[in-house]
Amino acid sequence: MKSRYQFCTQTAVAALLIGLTGAAQAQNADTIETVTVTGFRASLASALSAKQNSNLMIESVAPEDIGKMPDKDVAESLQRLPGVQIDRVAGEGTQVRIRGLSYNVTLLDSDVFVTGREMYTSGEGSGSGAGNLFQNSLEGIPSSLIAGIDVYKSPNAALVAGALGGTVNLRVRNATDGEEGLKIGGNVGVSYSQGAAHATPAGAVVAQYKFSPNFGVLAAISYDEHDVRVFEAQAQNRGNWAVAGPTTGIDNNIGKNYIEQELAYLTNQKVDRKRLGTFLGVNYNPVSSVQMGLSWFHSFLTIGRQDVSDKLFIHSNGEAQGLDASKAYSVDDNGVVLAGTFRSHSAEGATLVEKDKNIGDNVQFNIKYDNGGKLRASSKFSYGKGSMYSEFVQADFRQSGYNIDFGNRNASNASLFTGNLPGNHFANWKACGGNKGDAGRTLNPVNCDFSYTNVKGLYQRVSYNIADMLTNPDYILYKSHWGWDVKSKNDQWALRGDVEYDVIDKVTVSAGLRHASSNVDYDFGRFLLNAYGNGTCSFNDASRSIVAGVTHCANGQGQLSWEMDQTIRGPWTYYQDPDLPFVPVQTATTNPERLKMIKDFFPAAGISEMLAQNPDQMMSDPKAWLQSINPNAPLQRFKDAINSFKIAKKVSEGYFMVDIGKPADGFHINTGVRVVKTQLDIGQYILNSNPAPKYISTATWNGLPDVGSTSYVVTKREYVDILPSLNAYVDVFEGHKLRLTAARVMADANPWQLGAGMYYNFTHATADVRCNVAVQASTGVCSHDGFYFNNGQGGNNQLDPYRANQVDISWEYYFGTQGLISATLFWKGVDSFTTSSTISTTVMDDFGGTAGGITKVTNGRGGMIEGVELNAQYAFENGFGFNANYTYAKSKTQNATAFTSNLGFPGVAQNAYTLQAYYEQGPFAGRVSYTWKGSAVGSAYQTLSVVSTATGGTKTYGVFDRSYGQIDAQLSYNITENLGVVLEGRNLAAEATSSYLQYKNQPFTYDQAGRSYALNVKFNY
């Protein structure tokens, strides 16, 4: 049944179509003439003029001065527009959502634009989840190089296809605009973020020289650094959440079921961004009827990230035993733990570093012909090339007893184990750990318990029963070390031609052809260590021999087959762990140079400081640092085939449009159709299931099958989309404009979801834990430690594009000095969204095979989004002014939890608004803005989570983003006509982004980046 709103919208559309018969064309309405502006008031006037004069549904942002956009990056420059929301990572805007949708297109002067940040995934790592994805992030584009930004919510047929939500068009400057001679403008300054170690520099310079009315050159450069300290709490991990009960394998002695995750992380995160952008443009008009332009846009973004995490063992591999019934606890009626003491045999921390480099280069050449007659023509060639290289290394450090078979594997380190009881092998034997049920397991019988307080559903506040648990070096053993990287290349080119012809007075037809080609090469790799080195048992001992697949050393000691079976897994190892052969045992007392005390760790969570593996050592050269852990063992990068892919795309498209009416007539109708043919070649590696895969590493959990265990498959896809569009307006009476738009739109499926193969997660378990599982114990294969299959996920090369129909109707009233009141009703019906389905599958592992859930992305049913946008702004003659907007968006998809059906679109807040007030008079100017968006279905990490129930089944819980509001302010003073100072403050209330799992008081993620400030000097000549 249609909603009342949908019925009213379609009725209004039909009425307007009857009144505005005919068809029209928009005369390249997506190109808006550059307006030179000075000051914030003038920038609003320029954006308002663009909106009023456009034939399309458009929102615009104009620069305040040359080289001065309102925010650091393009995403943040768009956050205050009606119907636009952004995602944030480490306190900075990344992905733009137009009417809640992230499937948008970013163009540079209406065609190809590549930054190298189109597709990014973090892979794995404690505190980071698995496969976090940020698509089309705009954080790498310095806004100071942009002449303006247009957001198209409705397309015409001439606009490049591929946007489901809308199109972001970045405009560049024309070097022949303005007066002849030299003109220079820009700003320099410093910025500082709360908790950062020091202030960082920023600046931009734009220089234009117009030699004559027909020839000009423009060059620009922008650079900024931004260091951020983030307090992070998160609960994503490889194992599922569970409700502690009699059949979930979780000890529960309190007599009441409660929700708990495998691990929780409290993280001190440091993020350093460095952005460099350059632009060079040449414009030449050889004759009055011909205009030519050549431009080059270069962007360079580096991100250094350091995470130090305290892992809370809430339920993990039998190392934690749930709430302590002998201590006070509080669990609400939904099973959310509000307070209590968790019993644990283990304590552990982790240091993760990430080093990103993103490069984008874009070249465009265009030529236009217009002699003032009936015929106009243009042609453009665009080329973009982007690359990303990300390196990651992680080190886990144990703060509890860790059992190591030093006699069999690390005899040279036996002196570290002095003080152990016979048969026990704990280098950090002073640490906590308890006996885990078998007497003498460790010399320290004290558990690693911690008290837990739920802080308003945002994060956990903890206190360990051992006061110096996190600061005493005697407890620390350096455990696992591993690394991985991502190499991504993306190149695109496009050639287009467009013609317009005035058939009769007030009627213009236009047509165009465009051919584009793109290639994505996504390469995921892991760093493996040759632990057994060139045929020797160790690097100092006699040679080894292999008998029946088991490695033997010259001293007669044998190695466990699951570790050393050369015929199955080869000599390589991923995790460098002292529990594996020939990985050195290092502790904080023997290697104190590896330690760093992290001050101000996470005070709100109860941790003021913590000893950790020094992230600075790892950051300068991650791979070299990893090699230094075992310098005698060769380290080599191996391609992770099942997580790598290539996609080649060719697009051939053409359009035809008709335009009726001119601005002086008080009405305009544009109608047309764009036909798009898409060809895809999707190349991916598929893991063979029969026979069982062989791995080039010491255990299946490394996820690196050898070449013979995979098949490279190229899947060819081809589809044609016919995309009609209608854009019309009528000036009902002076100042009042009524608009109607309707269109069919489409966007390609996420390339990572199209290309990724099947990926399996494995978890380490000791023999006693796995053998306590009845079905495994009966097989007799639990006589050794190993890795068992946990779950898996993969992509789907048969995913269809996203397709939707949309309708907008708006009323706009322009009055007085920069006065606007507008209201827009919008509706978008999406044919199909992707969804995930999980199937229980048995995968071979070190225990003879374990059943786990395999999650695969599939085509699902559609959904809809409908709502209203309200907008108002005015500039008073006394210098004061304001602008405000509100968006209500109601959305519905097929996604459902066990509690709610038809969840909304991920990331779409039902309510969002922006309030901004400013004053600008004489040399002084100031403004303050507040941007707020309400709660939404989770978007940044995941939408749904499968939870094991207390009775042995599963239940789907939802992940929801909490509402978020941000206050920004700016003060400026012009010392002279050509010189001024600007003071800025962002997120002045120090708000944090956060999400919860199903219940508002069940913490899931929390990120607090704090306030940031900037002081700039602006200039022009």
C-alpha cells in the first residue's frame, strides 16, 4: 500500500506535468559561471545565486576568499547543506551521504575524478574489526584548491551516470576570469587538536596571471597537517557475541542470562594526516568563438595511525569465565551488564600501526565552440590515476602467564624460565593467570579479573584486581607479531562530445556521446616469515629431517605435525609467536627498549597509563620492524589471492535532451534520456574446496592458500540502463519558484563486494579447550593445540547495480537581501539493495573440520526513502545573518533484526538539521554553526550482528549509530584590505561518535577525538 506521503507526492507531480507540457534541455546547467567572492556573506550570496539560476535541484558551496573554503576537506565543506550528511573517522569527515545514500559520484568539472581513496579496507587487527570499508572517501581532497562545489540531487540526461544518491561536482577556476595581470591569495597558519602532541602547519596559495583577455595561467598549492588523539572503545571481533547461558559454552554462575562479547577493546589512538594538493590550469581562447582549457589536479594524502589497545577478555577461548557471582553485579532486564566483576585467566594488550599513502592525478583537456549562433559544441578528454599503499603491523603483548614449550622449540631461551615449577614454561611467570583447572598451570595463582562499569552505554570503565597490571614490566611477554598490506590502483579515462542546437526560439535540443574505461587492481598481501630457514631446524642447530610429514631436529626432538607439516603448509609462518618454533622469546625485562609508557591512555575508562610495545618503533618502517623480531629468518610478502581482485569496466553512453523556455520566460522544462551500456570483467581467485586447500604457512588460519588451491576466474557481465529524466520549474509569481524533478538513476555495486573471494577466519585454541567439546573429543583429534574454523565471508560477482526511481517537488521563495525559504518533498524507490546471508559450513582445520557461518553478499529486495527538506536563510543590512535547514528522511529496507523488520538505510538519520548565525561588518566577521543528525542504522562498521542465544540458537541484533552534534565557530579580522587573521574552533563541545548493539545501553563503538583549533593569516594581492 502506498504511503499517504507517496500518494500526495505523485498527485502533485501529475498535476505539474499537466501544467508544464513539452520537453526541454538544460543548456549544460551543471556548469555554473565562477563568481569572485570576498567574505562569508558573499560566499553565501554566490551559492544562493547558483541555486536560484540552476535548472536542476542543486546545493552549492562557494569559497569565502581565494584559497579559503569553510573546512579542511571537501566532505566537511558539504556537511551543512540540506539533505547532506557525512561520516567521520578520527574526528574528520570522510564519506558524503546525499539523502542518506553513500552511492554517489564525485566529478571534477563534470567528469572523471580519482583520488586514490576510492576504496579502502583496513583488513584485520585488534581494535579494528575485520574489513572495515570506507568507499569514496573525500578526506584526501584539499578544499582550498576548489573554486566551488555543486551537489546535484536530481540529474539531467547530460550528467554522467552512476549516482544513486546524488553527484558532487568540484569546480576549478578559469584562468581567463577577472582582470588582467597578477593576482595572489591564500592563507597560512597552524592547527591544534585536543590531546595532540603539538601544533601542525597549514597553508594554501593560489596565483593567477591573466596575460590577455584570451590567455591565462593559474597555479595553486595547498598543504596541511592534522594530528588527532582519539579515545576509542569497540566491541568488534572475530567471534560472535553471545548470551551467557547454559548451552553457550560460557560459564554462568549468577543465575541470570546476560549479553557478552568475545573481547572488548579500549584504545588510545593517534592519527596523523598530511595533505598536499597542487593545481595547474591553462586557458586559451585562440578566437572569440573557441575556448580551450588544460588542467592538472594532484592530491597526496598520507595517514599514520597508531593504536594501543587494552583487550578485555570477557569471553574468549575459555580464557574468561564470565561474571563473578561472589561480587556485586547488575544486569538489566535485556541482559545488558551494567556493572560487575569479570573473571579471566588472561590479560593482553596490542599495538597496531597503519601507514597509508594515497596519490591521485587528474588531467583534463576541453574545447568549446560558441560563436553566438544556434549551434554550440564541446569536447573533453579526462584521465585520472589513483593509487593507495597501506602497510599494517601489529604486536600483541601478554600481561598474563603464557605457556611456551621452550624445551622443544626455544631451548636457547631456557634461562628466561627460571623459577618455574617443573613442566611449566612461563617466561612471564610472575604475571596473573590462575590455574585454569589444571594444577600448576602457572606459578601465579591470581586471576586477571577486572571490575566493569557500563558508562551510559558508551564504553566500559574498568579496574583490574592487580593494581599494577598494566604498568609493571615484570608481567609483559611479547606475544604475536604479524603484518599485512594493501596495494590498490585505479585508473580511468573518458572521452565525450556534446552538441546543442536552437531549433526555434526558446527550444533547444542537445545530444552527446561518452566512452569511459576504468581498471581497479586490488592486491591484499601478508608478510610471512621463513621460520625453518633453508633446510635447517633452527638457524644455529643441525639440519632437520622430515619423516611422515613431521620435522625432526638433529637432537631427536620432534615437532608437532600441525606446525611443521611441510607437505601441507610449507616453511612459512604468519604470526611470529614464541609458542611457535624458532621465534625468540622476548619479555619486557629482557627487551625493555621495546616498551613505551602511554600517558593519558583513556582516563574516562579508568586507565590513566599503560605500558605497551612502542608504536613509534613500528611506524617508521613497519615491514623492517617486523623483520627485526627475528632477523635471521627471511621475511617475504605473499599475495593473499582470495582477498585480491581486478575489475575492468567499460561504459558507452549517449543522451538526447530537449529544453523549452528561458529564464526571462519564467519557466523551464528539461527532459531527456541517457542510455548506458556497462561491461564488466571481474577477475578473482576462488578457494577450491575439493581437495582440501593447502596453505603456504604453518597453519590454515594464515589464510594464504597456495596457487594450486585456488582458481582464477574472470566473470563477464554486461547490462544496459535506460535513464529518463525530467527537470522543470515555473516562476509562479515574483520570487516564488516551483520545481519538479523525476528521474531513473543507477550506481554500480561496490567493487570490493563484487571482487572479493571467500575469506576464512580461524581462532587459536589449546588442546584442553577443544577436547572439552564433546563432538571433537569423540574423534580423538584433539591431542594438540591448533586453529579451528570460526567463520568466513566473501563477495559475489553476480551483484546487480543499484537502480532507483526518484521524484522531487519543491517550492522556493527568494526575497530581500539573500533571503530564501524553501521546502522540498522527495521520494526515492530503490529496486534492490545488497544483503548478507549466513550459511553454516564445515571447513577443514587443525581439528579435523569445524562448522561455522559463511556470510555472503547477495542481491536483496528494494527499499525506499522519502522525506522533506526545509531551508531558510537571510542577510540583514546590519551585518547579521543566518541560514538553517532541516531534513526529515524516512527509509525502509529488507534488513531486519529479531526485534524489528524493515530497518532503515544504514547511516540515514531520520532527523538532521543545521543552524548557522554570522556577523560581518567592516573588518570584523564571526560565525557559529551547529550541525546535528539523529540516530541511524549503523554504517561505519556493520549493520547487523548474529548473537548466540542462551538456548543454543542464534538471534540477529542491530547496530545503531547514536545521534551526533557538532559546534564550529570562526572569528576573523581584516587588518588591512589585503591582510587578515582567522581563528577557528571545531567540535567545541568535544562530542563523540558512538554506536550501540540493539539496546541503547549496550556499548558497541565509541570514538572521542575532542576539539581542534586553527589560527590562520589570510592574504591577497
